[in-house]
Amino acid sequence: MLGSDTPVKSNRRIGSVIREAFLTIAPATTHDHAISEIEKTTISKITWRILPFLMLCYFIAFVDRVNAGFAALHMNHDIGLSPSVFGLGGGLFYVSYVIFEIPSNLLMEKVGARIWIARILVSWGLVSAAMALVVGPNSFYGLRLLLGAAEAGFFPGVILYLTYWYPAEYRGRIVAIFMCAIPVSSFIGSPISAALLGTDGMLGLHGWQWLFILEGLPAVLCGLIALFILPDGPAKAPWLTEEQRDWLTARLASDRTTSKQAVGHLSVAQVLTNRYVWAASFIYAGASGASQCLSLWQPQIIKSFGLTDMQTGLLNSIPFGIASVLMILWGRNSDRTGERTWHVAIPLALLAGSLTVALGIGGLWPTILILVTAVTATYIVKGPFWALSTEWLSAGVAAAAIAQINAIGNIGGFLGTWLLGVIKDATGSYPLGLMPLAAMSLVGCVLVLRLGPKRSAV
């Protein structure tokens, strides 16, 4: 049932799709204009120079963010964490994450992307490794809060950073490829995390303590590397020729001038109260809340069927492996057609529907099918969503607006993670605990259908 060759074959398929996506980025965007040779070479060079490293960093970020889900298979018993305590601690990450999100993005604009992204990587890596020191609920709460504060600003900072390099018509696919690191982190990280639990007793530490230590340190290493390989922007990229730099500067300037912006040129205070920014935040909460919650709780849901740690790890990887492929194809199709609204609404509707169906489903394999559907929906929406959102924003307010959308959207991660634990404690049912996520997804679907087609009206 869980043959060892299955993850290897799936991993090759995922690698093939990602590699093909990298190789075909420039030629695929033909719906607006003919692709010149300078455009092909510039976009290709940028993509190969910065995107793989950013994906690696985001891969590590999500391994460190959700590895508590695998640690919980043993940690909760060892230090006495109930489902509601674990759910609250898991969700507290998003509280500090939200508080520090906007200041972090604004600071990145002031000090430069290279230094700020490196700082984020080093600090979250150290805090993630320190999770090995938790001894009870209070230390678990405290370190989850610190982890959220340390990582705050990385994702919206990268989304903002990508707008420094890519014209608007590339962003749906580029963001989808970048965010492919999320499901890939769970696809690859799940069996690795399960295997690390088997180190129990080595040097007197529990397996879950080794999991936190060994999965936290790579972020510190990447932070040091970032100082040497990430330019602050095209003007400081020595590997771009003068002709390529001039072409990119002119294209990005043209985007800012000609695109129809829903938010317009507003102050930061106006951005934080703008209806489009708040609508985008609630739309994102539906997808983000579900993906964050499932990443943290899914190992426990699967293991509740009486599986071993390794069986749990291998089965947990299946939904994320499928999502890794489909989110690239979905983002590419959104860019090819230029359509954003339905590419966001359909996954949100699918997410809400699949989670609702979980109420009437029992058994391991029907549950895996539901999880495959729900996880895939949460990830394929991300590329088109961020492409749509950045089309609503003018360059002058993008830093604050992207940070707020991501921050408020991640409140869904806190609510979903916390409520699932509370409902599980009260009812003993995981499917009932998923209903708040279904409701948030449905609200997001309605909002994008109402506002998406009217995005140039404000």
C-alpha cells in the first residue's frame, strides 16, 4: 500500500513539472504582446538567478512552521499538550506574525531586501531550533509567538521583491512556482520528519527535539548565503547587462503607468482601511486558513486511523505532491488566459465543498481523497490570487497593502488552527473542526466573484 518507490516516482514527476515551468516562463506569456529576444533572455536570467533560492528559503520556512504537526505525534504526550492547547499554541504563531508583518515589509523597503531577508532567515531558524526546549504549554506558547515574530515579513517581502523583477503578466505563474515550495515542503518534509522521530534517545534527546534542531539550522545557513547572492533590485544585479536592465526598468515603469489600479495612489492609512485591501484579506483568509491548519493538523488526522509514524508521513505527502504539480499548471493557465477571478473563485468553492463533504465521510482512503481535494484547492488558488491582488494595487502602496493582505489573511490560520483543537476536544471529531474553514472559504469565494470583475471601478 505504501511502497517505497511511490514517493520517488512522484518526486520525479514534481521535479519535471517545476523544471518545465522554469524553462517555459518567457515564451508562455504571449496574450498581450510578442516576446522579444531581450525579454526572453532577461526573464530567464532573473528566474534562474533568484527564484530557486527564494523557493528553497520558503521551503525551509514551511518545514519550520508546520513541523510541530509531526512533533505533536509524540511531543504532545511527552509534555502534556491537549488538542485545544496544541491548537492554541499552533495558532499563536499567526498572532505575532500578523502584528509584525506590516512593519517588517516597510522596513525591508528602507534597509534593502538582501539584508532584511537574511535577517528574517537567521532569526526564524534559531527560534525554530529552540522549539526543542519546550517543556509544557507556556514554553510552547512563547516559542510559537517568537517564531511568528521572527518569520513575519518573509512571504509578503518576497511577493514585493518579485514585483521589482517581473512585469505584471508574469506574476501569476511566478508566484505559483515560488509558492510551490509550500506543498513541496510538506511532500518532501513529511517522510523526513517522520524519520527524524525515529532518532528518539540519541544523545538523550527525544526524536521530536532532534526534528526541531535539524530542521531549524538550514534557515540560518540560508540567511548567511542570502547576504551574498540576493541583489536589492535590478539596479544592483551585476549579472544583468545594461541592455537587459534598461529593458526591465522601462517595462516595469510602463506597467505602473498603464495598468488600471483599483486602489490608486493612497496613503498608507487609506490603504489599511480600503475595501479592496480588506476584501483581498478575507478572500486570502479562506485559502490561507485552510492550508495553514491542514499542514499542522493533517498528520494527527491521518495517524488517528492507527498508522505508524512512517505510514503517516508517506500518506501525508500525497496531497501536497499532487498540489505541487497542479498549482503550477493552474497559475500558468491563469497567465495564459489573463483571467484571474474564476481562477480564484473555483478553488475556493472546491475547498468549501470538500471540507463540508468530510462530515459524511469515514475511513482512511475516503479521508485521503478529501484531503487531496482540499489541499490542492488551497494551493492552486495562490498564484492567481496574488496576481489579482497586485493588479488592484499601485506601486506606491504595494508594500503596506501586500503585508496587510497576508497578515489579516493569516488570521484565518490562527482561527482555523485554534478552533479545530477546541472542537476536537469538545466533540472528538476532526471533520466538525474543519467547518470554520469551509465557512471562511465560502465567504472568500463570494467576495472574489463580487469584486473581481469590478477591480478597475474604484
